[in-house]
Amino acid sequence: MKKMILLLGVLVSLTAAHVVFGQASGVITYEIKVNMHRRLPPERADMKAMIPEFRTTKEQLFFNGDESLFKPLIEDEEEEMGGGGMKIVMKQPNTEVYLDQSTGKMVSKQEFMGKNYLIEDSVKLAPWKFGTEVKTIQGYECKQAYYTDEAKLMINGTETIEKREITAWYTDAIRPFLGPEKFNTLPGAVLAVDINNGDRVVVARVIELRELKKNELKMPTSGTKTTQEEYRKMVAEQMKQMGGGKGIIIRN
């Protein structure tokens, strides 16, 4: 933990010139677009006719000088029509990611089967490489960063490894170490993320630079404390009891 805090401190120092001119608090609303067809296992290819190819949701990132909280904008059920007139009801999971960059502390709240679970961890710096391309997102000039990693997945009750190609776009006009989900270790605010060339795309749609209102940014405290590994095992066991968890994918 001490090494992590020290490294974050060094990065803050390196980007101090940008922070002086950047806004330290506000709200960023992201659109998350997931390719549902790509996530279907081969034996479930017939379901493509029953579910939409893409699912789009919105989440918000609240931030101040040291903290950030990423959570769903709308938690109501979403109804979509599948093939043959079938109605599919999807409920956006109540997942929150809180980060205190001054201490390197991260708390994730995960909802499963109507219960909330709290997973506490420390920030893990991704092995970012920096590209030369730039693009403009919501009026902000953004730089490119990317890396490749392997993520654990649970498919049909069996753990497997997925290779991920991650490309992010960040601006140093807003404070560093800020971004959606766990993409928050770059020297600027991450405004877009593309995983596996369109498998999952996160893009900032609205950026509000302002003082936060009371209670807009709070660390999650309601839920059963657990570890990431314990949570994964619990979900896998529950899905097996419910019929094998066919088609269910659990990601880190």
C-alpha cells in the first residue's frame, strides 16, 4: 500500500502543471454500449434472434479533489422486445466503484440476488502505454493510452481467461486518476474506453464541471464485506444451483 501511495504521489507531481488549470470537481455522464451477441457462448448462438445486439445504459462519475464515485444513472428496470414478440426485462445492476486517490483505497459495491456486497481493495496501476493519436470528445482534446491484459471470467460455472485489448482516451484538462469503472490510473480524466474493438464501449456524453451537492459522492457502506475471490465463488455456486448458470458471465 505504501508503495502504491508513493507512486500515485509521484504521478500527481508530474501532472501538477495540468491540475492547476483543471477542474477538480464535477459530474461526467457516460454511455455504456455492450455487444450482447458477442457475449453469447457458441452453444447459445440461437438466442441472437431473441435479444437485441446491443444494450445501452448510462452511468455517472462524481468527483472532487481526492475522491470519485462511479454508479448507475438509472436503476429502474429496462424493458426490451426480443424476437417473436418475446418481452425481455433487464435490470441494471446496482454496482458502484468508489476511489480515494489520497490513500489508494477502492471500494466496490456489487448487487446480486437482491443483496449488496462490499469489496475493498487498493488501486492497481494498469500497464498503460501511450499512443500518438488524439481525438476530441465533448470539446476536450484527448490523448490515447492502451494496454493488453487477461481477465478472469466465469462462464456456465467454469472459470476461463479472456484476453482484453483496452484503448482509452483521456484529457489532462480535468484532474488526473479519474475515470469510469476501474480505468482511473491515467494522468488525466478518461472520457472513453474501448474493450476488444467494440465488445464494450464507454463514452462521456455530458461533462458538468461544478461543485458537488450534498450526498452526491459518498463511499458505499451498506452491504456484506467480502473479497473479490469470495464474491466470485459465491455467485458461481448460486448460478449452478439455479440450473447451471448457462449463458452467465461473471467478470472481475
